[in-house]
Amino acid sequence: MKIENFFNLFLIISSIHGFIFCAVQYFSKQRKTATFIFINLLVLSISLNNFQSWVLVKDFFRGDNFLKYFEIPWHFLIAPFFYLFLVNYLEVEKKKMNILKIIIPTFVLFLLVRLGFYFNDNNDGVLVSSIFRKYVVIEEIISSIFSLSIFIYAFKIYKSVRGLKEQNDINNFDNLKWIGGFFTLGLLVYIFWFIPLLITIVFDFKVFMPSYYPLRVFTTILIYWLGYQSVLQLRVLKERKYLRKHLTKPSNLSSNNEVLDKKIKNEIHISQEVVDSILKGLEDFENEKQYTLQSITLNSLAKKLNTNTNYLSKVVNHYKEMSYTNYLNTLRINNIVEELYSNPKIRKFTIKAIAQEAGYSNSDSFSKVFYKLKGENPSEFIKKLK
């Protein structure tokens, strides 16, 4: 298969795929939220851009003077829609400028200019076509610079949000690394964009279509990847917020630890006062469900209980009859199991959301621990409850 045929096939397949993605998301429960709207518009823009490119390359409307001039610059909308998705996802939309007031008038202006070329073509078609060819490149240069500026501004917002440590901000539910990966890959997109623009200028504003192949392919893959990632993350985010309200509800369990006798006290060689203090701290730790925090470690818990890791480890080993790691895992898994039994709603949640709110950084580690303690995978366990 020739490279241009492969490219054309890729364009139409990716376009259809994008349209299906947008249609499915349109009928989803969260379709009215701003975050979903802008991620859909983002995917729709690249899909329309690819479909338009496919139609023009296939030359279906040969001789149609209107389409010659009225190629819609969908690429101008991609970065703004990404920006609007980002500020809504990061929950900082009220603090940032309304970029729609800039992109809509500019986009309309681009269309009006193209319309002006079309109406003036009757006077001197050769001259107008020559000027229009240069205008298209200039328009794309303006679009690329504008797009890169928004991209940089969005990155600054992303960095500022990742630096926040206040309670209830987005960092409590998402480490945002997936968005950071998008920014890294996004830089390659701009490189692939500026290279064909430079080639076009060097060749006296004559477009060398193969130079755009890497840009179209890479941009499409990246944008669709972002689309699916964002939909997944939005679901996980919603589920984690719900789970946190239920999994961290304080319990009123009383301590089942008995007062130490001298024999037991001598066995671990820690004073009665220190042991009682640690046991009381562990009781509060369990009742307040602080074990659901991913950041909790033996060292951090020891500091919280005003003791050292050696004493804490000995007390846990002796009175909980297990290592600190097993103690922590048992609390986390039992907490999840109890909620799964009592709350049917969370049985439909993603394992990723459940794992992260249980206290694990990823679903793999959660599943391994769950299997070790319960003898089956979380999905198998949940399936039996339905």
C-alpha cells in the first residue's frame, strides 16, 4: 500500500472513530458537565479536521470553487478546547479568563476572510488564488503560534495546581501524571507542526502534503488517547469522591486490647505507659480510618503517635499478631469488603477507583493484596455479590 493510501485510510477511519466516540459520550450520564462537553468538542474538532482533509485529498468536489476557499480551520480550535477541558477538570475555571471570547470571534474572522476570497475570485481568479495560497499558510502560522501560547499557559496552570496541597483540591483524587504525559507528548506535536510549515515557506508557499503526515497521525492518536484517558479519569474521580465519603466514615469500635501484665510487658521490653499510648493511638487510627491514606507508612504513623518505628512495629507484631504491612493491608481490605457488602452502588465502580480510595496507588497492588487475604480477585468477589 502506498503511503498516501495508508494516510487517507487512516484519516477516514480515525474520523469515523472520533464521531462514534463523541456520539457515545453525548448519551452518557455526565454529558452536560463542562468537562465532558469540552473533551467531546476537542475530539470532534480533530475528527472534523481529519474528515475534511480526507475529502479534499480524495478530491470529491473537483471544480467546486466554494470548497476551494472554504476549508474550515478546525486546527485553530483544538488547543482552546483542550485548555477549557483542563481548567474545568482541575476545577479552576472561575479563576481563569474566558477564552471563548477570543477564539469564537477569531474563528469567525478566519471564515469571513475565506468567504471574501471566494467572492473576489470572479474578478481575477489567478491573482486571488496566488494570494489565498499565501494567506492559508499565514493563517496556519497564526493558528500554530496562538495554539502554542495556549498550550504553554495551560501547562503553567497545570503546574500551579499540582503544587497545591490544600484539602479537597484535585490533588486529593488524581496525581495528574497522565496530563503531564500529554504535555510532554504535545511538544512533539508542535515540532511536527512547525516542520511542514517551514517546508511550505521554503517552497514558496506550496504545500508539500507528505510533510503533514506525521502531524496528522500523531495528533490524532494523542487526542483520542486524551479523550479516553479523560473519560476514564472523570469516572474514577467521581467514584473516588463518593467512596471517600463512605470509606472514611469514623467507626465507634471500642478497643479490645487488654491491660498488659508484667509477663507480656517484659516480652517486648517496652514500658507499660508507652505501650498503652501506642495502643490508644492505633485505636484512633483504626476508628478514624486513617489507613485509607496512600501516604501512610510505618515511619509516618510512628511520628503521628509520638513514638519510634521500633516500638510501633513491636506493639503491632505482638498485639495485632501480624507485621505492620499485613496489619495495614488487613484494615484496608476489610474496610472495602464491609462497604461492598453494605453498599451495592460501589460494586459497579472501577477497580482503579476502589483501589485508590482503599489506600493503594494502583489497582495491581490492590488486587494482589486482596487475593492474598480473600483468596480471589476483587472482580471475582464483586461478581459473586451481584
